[in-house]
Amino acid sequence: MARGELQVAGRVGSAGGDSWRILIVDGDRLVSATLAEFLRARGDDVVEAATGAAAIAALRAGEEQRAIDVVLCDSQTPAGEEPGSGASGGLELVRRILTEHRGVAVVVTTAYGSVESAVESLRLGACDYLVKPLVDTELSMSLERALRQRTVLRENQTLKRRLESHKTLETIVGTDPRMLRLYDLIESVAPGRTTVLMTGESGTGKSLIARAIHDRSTRKSRPFVEISCGSIPETLLESELFGHVKGAFTGAHTDKPGRFLAASSGTLFLDEINSASQGMQLKLLRVLQERRFEAVGSDKTVEVDVRVILASNQPLEVLVADGRFRQDLYYRINVVKIELPPLRDRRGDVALLAGRFLERFASELGKQLVGFSPEAADALRAYSYPGNVRELQNVVERAAVMAKSPTIGLDDLPEQVLDAARTEREGKAKGLTIARTHDSDEGADACTGTLEEALREPERRIILAALEANAWSRQKTSERLGINRTTLYKKMKQYGLLGDERLAG
């Protein structure tokens, strides 16, 4: 029977009276109209598309309004034209639907049935394959199966999003009031397509927050593309963002799509936007305003639907005042601003973050690690973390690797953390010693010299007493004093205690 024929024997209502939303994709207008009439009579909500481009557009529109449940797609559907996104037809369209719209079930129809095309469509993930002329009972049964599969798919997608959401926020933890406000802001801004600007020092978690916003948006099933503008030379940044055509410059042997195109219908995260040149800033301003651009070496304008999230590790207000950042671009991107506090300003979150990191690295290393000793925990809190959360993560990873016991101790921490803890302890100890010395006659005499001289003898007596109490074991003495063995060794050498024949450690 020729292509375009449809055999309808009767009417069968949708199961349970539910209204399904079905997208018919067929280049034959007569088949599409007849099929639509049959499905509407069943009580279904029907959308029609004659090309692959129209089908993709309908699926995207459905995500913003009411989602498509099932796609009835003819295997010979023409591609059509879809600016900037490489529209596909036939089985390639089926592949694209199943890849980009995972919550949608697909039933393939064709007037040219063959074992090969049936196997290929099912391999791609289609739930059924029908040969024209279509019979209403077979079609209804196929739709029933498709809807059951769609239900399973969407339940899996929901579970996956929950797991990914938990994973995304894994390191964006804290009880600091500023972090609590940040969580609320993420939830508020995520659903829309509003441009977001994040500011904060390097290592504060801007990339994680950009991902969290994407994962909570309607674009969560679409690409999340990240690029650091500061890590790419100025001469290559334009090509990386907008792509180039063959022959655009030396070495451009083939066409290359840029990051904007790669993020089509998804989210593009531009980190270190403060490093972009004035010329690049102008190009970014245009694409943010018009959602269109030209690839390097091309005069063809490409339209793109992308949500843009930007981040800067320098205050853009200062750069604008200095003339290093365009004022018009700043006003364009400063719609919703998220400021990330440095870790040193929320030290109460250090223990929580460190514990979370330790759980992860213990699992990765296959080690039984239960936590930090009180001294190690105090040392972690005392450090200022110029590298912020990223540096804390590295510190905990190193400690997990070095640990010889289930509890992370001072010896497992890097020297810069121990130095900070030692400085804090010594500062407290000196303050206490000065106060006590000031209240005694002996102390009054001691204060006639420098502060360092006044503290030398009390410190020597403390170390000597600790060594004698611990049978001159350096390991036990260092643990008793809350310092590492290297520091104890230096102090013993300074105070002439290394030559004692009782030294055992």
C-alpha cells in the first residue's frame, strides 16, 4: 500500500480517560491530519510537525508549557531547517529525540518497513515500530506500551536528578548565614533563564554553584558547558566561544562549532569573565542581547538559545571604574548577582566541609577513616585558606592519603596548616605568659628585656618537663605539647637539649 495511507477501523479511548500529549512527526500532510483526527477522537492532545526542525521546536516548547508524552515519528521525515542546531530527519531525528529528551517515548512509523530499520530504531531506544498502513487497535496498544515506558523513563529521570542534585551540592555545604541565603537564591533563580553573575575569590565554588543552578532549571537535561576565559589565549578565545569555519585562519582545517553552539538549549558557564578583552566583551554583549552571532570567518548569522552564567574573581565594579571592563556589559550581566564568601570568613563551616571531603576520599581510597583528632580539627580551623574550599579539599585529600590510623592527626596535615595552628597557639600562650609574668616580681624582672628573651626560659622549662614526663620520647612529647616532631626538634636544638644522653626518640 502506498505511503500516506492510513487504515482506521474504530475508536478506542485513552486508558483511564487520561489526556496524553502526542507529537506526530510526518512529512505527509494527509497522514498527519488523519492520524491527528483519530488521536483527538480518543481524547489525546495532539501536536503536528512536518520536519525534524519543527519536531525539535515542538519538544522544546513543550518543556516550557506542557511536555510531550509520546512522539509518533515517521522514519522518512525530512530534516527541515533549524538555525544553528543541525536539524536531523529520519532515524537520526529519532536518535536525537531519545538523546536530548530522555523523558519522551518514541514510536517509529514507516511505509517502507524493513528488518534493518526496525532493529536500528529499537537499538536507538524507540519503544515500538509500526508499519503503515496503521491499524487503530495496533496503534492504541503501541501507545499504551509507550506511555508505560514514558512513566518509567520519567521516574528514572526524577531519581537521577535528585541524585545529581545531591552530588552537586555535596561541597556547597555550610551553616553560615551567608551560605543559607545562597541556597535560597539558587532555588529562586534556577527555574528561569535569567543571566546570573557570580563574584568571589578563586576556589570558593563558583563552578559548583553554576552546575547547581543548571541542575535545578528546566534545562537540566540539556548540555552544561563550562569555559574559563582566563585559561585560553586571547587569539583563540573567540574561536572557542563562537566556533570557526574551514580556512578562517591558519590551522583551521575543518569547521568547528563553538561553546555557545555546544550549549544550545542548555547552560553556558563563562568563568573568569573579568579576563576577557574589550573586543571580546563587545561580542559577548551582542550575543547576550540578541542571542545570535557569527562564527570566525563566516558571514552566516547563527541564532542560539542558551542560558548564560558568568563568574569573576575580581570585583567588576572596580574594573568598570578603571575602564578595564565595559560598563554596558556589566549592566547587562548584573541581573542576579551571587557573592560567594571566602572560607576564612566562615570558619565554622570548615569542620563540616572537611568531614564531607574525608568521607569521599576514604571511600575512594578504600580506607577506614573516622574523623580528625581535636588537635587536627583545631589546626584546620586556624588556617586561613587563601585557596578557599578548593585548598581545603586538597588538604583533606593529602591527609587521607598520608593517614596511618583511622583518625587524622597533626602529622597528617601539611606544614602550612601546622604553622598557622602553631602561630595561633603561640600567640595565645605568649599572651597568657605575659599576663602571668606581669603579676609576679620575677615577671617584672623578666620584662626588662625583649619579649622573646622573656619567653625563652619558660618555654625551655615547659619542653624539658614534657620530655622528662614522656621518657624523652619525641613522638609522645610532641603529641603532649600539640606540636609536630619537626618543631620539637628545632626547639630542642635551640635550647641545647639534643645532647642529653637520656634522649630516646
